[in-house]
Amino acid sequence: MTPYPTTGAPAAEAAGATRPAPPRTPATRPVPSQPSPSFYRDAPRHGSAPAGTARIVGVSLGHATLAEADHWIQALVPAPVLACTHLVSEPFPHVAISLLTAHSFSTVPELTVAAATAAAGRFGRAVRFPGVERLIGPLTVSEILQRSSIARVEILGSGPAAPDTIVETGDFVRPQFRDGELILVTTPAAGGKLVPFETRTPTPCCADH
């Protein structure tokens, strides 16, 4: 999958709630109960897995904005294991979607190339992922890593964030999917805290970038 440009992605089952472990190193992978990065990279693509097996599928419905695509994803029942958005340019600029799911979705013929592009990539912007429902309110970096399948929290332009740094999630977390891992990019905020780079109400200059 692709993060913002063009491509696809994968994921795994939401893990059970676990208590945050003591702070470790800045770059920490999920606890064993979370899916490993290789699971995301190696998840089967549509057509290569038996019916009823979770695999990566691409969907293109011509959504004009990220908000429209997010709304469609959030309404899916049952929820996919992982859902990412991708900005594509063919046959016109719009937001395509990749899902890790056991279900099938149809795409009109003129948008099949966009759907395939979303399913085939290695990068994406994750909307649904294991543990997302537990990322509520202010959390330390360590808590974010323990509660979800996010592998790293980074500060834009500065590298990994310290485990005990507080992130004001705003109840809205959209990590990047990068070649098999979920990476939450943040920016500094008041009081030595961090906030996600993408917020629920982005400033006009950043909206839909």
C-alpha cells in the first residue's frame, strides 16, 4: 500500500488489552500479542488465498477526500483488520483504499487500476489497525506501542520519540504504513508533549495532503 502517493498494504487481528510495560528504548516493536511486521508484508493478496481467509484487497469508489474515504472505512461491518488510504492519480485524482479482510468488495471497471495500485503498494495511511480503539486521550509513547500494532513513534524531522513522552492523541490516530510497519509521526506541542502530525481538523494548508 502507499502512504499518500500510490500503493497498497496489510495487517492483523486486534490484540487483547494489555498493561503498558516499563519504558524501553525509543524504537520499540509491538508486544508479542501484536502481529509482527512480517505478517503485514507477507499477507496474501486477493486471489492468492482461499475464500474466508484474510488477504489484501484494493477498493476504489472515487472518494474525493480523505474524510470521505475514512467515513466509508469506519462504517464497514465487520471492521477490516487493517485499512489504509492512498492518493492515486488514475483515471483521475482520488482516494483509493486497501483492506486486510476476508470479505470481497467490487470496483467499477474504470477504477480497477486504482484499486490494484492501492492493494499492491508497500506504503499507506492507516485508518483501521489493531489497537486503534485503545488510543484515546493522552498516552505515553510506551503505552501507544503496547496498546496497538504501531511499531514506532517518530518526531517529524527528529527521529524516534522517548518512551515516556506524552502524546495528546486527540482520539484521532492515523499512522503511516511503511513497508510492513505502522509508524506514527508526531510534532512537538506545548509542555514538552507531542501531537500526531495529522489531526482531526487539519489546518487549510495541510488538509488532504
